[in-house]
Amino acid sequence: MSLPTLPTPLTGPDFGSYAADEVVWLLKDLSHVALEAPTAERERAIQSGAANYAESLPVEYSPSSEYQALYEEAVQRAGARIATAVGVVTELALAARDKQPVLVSLARAGTPIGVLMRRWAQTVHGIELPHFTMSIVRGVGLDQNALRYLAANFDPARILFVDGWTGKGAISRELTAALDDFAASSGVRFPDDLAVLADPGHCVSMFGTREDYLIPSACLNSTVSGLVSRTVFNLEHIGPNDFHGAKFYSELAANDVSNDFLAAIASHFEKVRPDVERQCAEHQSAQPQPSWIGWEAVERISTEYGINNVNLVKPGVGETTRVLLRRVPWRVLVNPEARADVAHVLLLAEQRGVPVEEVPGLPYSCVGLIHPQFDKSAVGADGKAVHNA
């Protein structure tokens, strides 16, 4: 029996605003499909179990001029720090894969990071790394057809999965489980070490930093991610031989800062090289391992706030930003020592009327809590009532 034909990947400028040599999208173009749903309607369907969050898309948030200014300020303020983290994680990636990694970023938060890692390798070492981006969906796993495509074209040992940041570590666990399943079904084993720019949850060993500060690409949606939506897994539109889907929002081109963001970070590469060398030496000497302190904190917060559902607790600057942009937020917890790094979170919370609580000693800069009212009777996963304090 012949194997099914593999789908054809997508590249810019036909799909996405990144150049074709920067990233190959292992995705199906769903730009013509109406998938956006009102936030409250999506939240109700997700929490009731009627739908996976990846079956629809949130309406793209259009940033106010004040919020856009905060984004630009964040790029200026954190640019060198992010460039250093890009350098560190890229050097670790090169060392882990004998200088021949095939970067496979997890769309879409991982995509800009994968492009930046590719640029570091090119600028500093003159190495042209292949870079693909593919879908992973909590509760579904990795796109099996994308894995088949990678297995057909590369030595699996070269593959290195890349993401933007860790929150509580759910994606890291999902990745390992999905690769175990693929190995069992196909006989092909991909390594499951995940490279991330920031690991505030202490969930991985290959990271650029463990500080929880604002990565500007978490501030905006598609307009800093190549004008591509979050990935979609909806069986009405994704057949058994298709990649997972996404939309290309070409109509937002006037607001696109994707390539400006890459250029701003890459402009710091040369001057941060000494810091990168020092931090890489420290990293390789310390050999840091996952401690999962983030997961422990999430479980504690879930219990203390009567939510009793860790899926509704989103730790870290990146995840809190997503809660405020794409979900129905209940409240935001902020470490008072980190207020300078979460100015955009405070602005979004104010604009959406979301209470902010200061929590000294919080292991993250901030934590976003999704409103638990949208399941059947405003209860957590264990059936306990949630108090709307």
C-alpha cells in the first residue's frame, strides 16, 4: 500500500510576510475560511468541552496607538537583552546538533524566534540553517503530517523544536508525549529537547534566559508574526492528509512590524557577542535542569484562588499578554518588583477593566487568570464553585 502524498509547504510572499528563505510554513492556508468567533463565545465552547481552542480563532486585536507605543518602547528597552538570549539559545542549539540543526519552530510564538536563531547562525557563523514552522495543539499534539514531512526530508536526529517561552510547561510535556506517540506509530524517533528563548517556568534545559521579561513578539498578534494567525485544527477544514491550518492576514500589511522586529533585534547581534560567550560558558558549566517550579506555582495559585483548573492559570509575561488579548481574563497577578517589565500588561488590564493584584514573591513577573464562569455552572475542574471575589 502506497503512503499518502505529503502536503506542499507554504512560503512568503504567497503566505506570510517573512521571506521564503527565512521560514517554510508546514501549514494549510485557510485564509478564505471564516474562523473567527467572539471571545466570550469561544471561551464558553472551550471550557464546556464543546470545542478545542484550536477549532476557531479569536478576532485579531487591533492595538491602540498607546499600546503600539508600548510595544515600540519594549523593543527599544529589551532589544539587547533579547538579542543576547537569541545568541545563547542558538549557540546551545548548534552545540546540541553538531552545528547542523534543522530548526522547527512551534507556530506561532516560536516562529519569530526561529527566524532570529537562523539569522544569528548566519550572521555570526555563516551557517545557513533550514527553518520550518509547524503546529502543536494542546490536547491534540504535534501535526502528524508535518512530522512525516520532516522525517521524509531530514535525519530526525538533526531536528530541534523551538518555542518562544515556557509558561507552566504544558507545551514541553505535550511535545514529549506527541513525539512518543509518533515513534510508536511510525518507528521514527525525533529528539524531544525543546529550545526556547525564555524559560521562566524552569521546564527545559536549552534556553536563552530564565528571566520573565517582555518579549515584544508576545505584545502583538499576527502583525509581529509574519501576518499569520494562530494555528487551527478543525476537522471541517483539515483532512487526514493535510497539515494543520492557519490564516494569512494580508489585509493587515499596513500594520505589519514582523520584519522591523527582526531587524531591531538583529542590530544588536555584534555588540552582544561577548555577553553571549560568557553566558554560554556559564550555562554549559552549570548544566541547568528543569525543576518545574512554574508548574508548582500554577497548582498553588489554582487552589488558592478557587479555580481548581490549571488550564485557566497562565503564568509569565507572554502568557498573561495572550490572556488579555485572546481570552476572557478574570484577574492579573503581578510581582511588584517587576512592574517596569509589565507596563503593557497593566495598560491592557486597565483597558479591559481587569483587576490587578500585587503578589510579592511571585516566581513570575505576572500571571493571568482566565475567567472560570464559562463552564456549565462557574465551577473548576473538580466541581468546586469558584468565588467571584
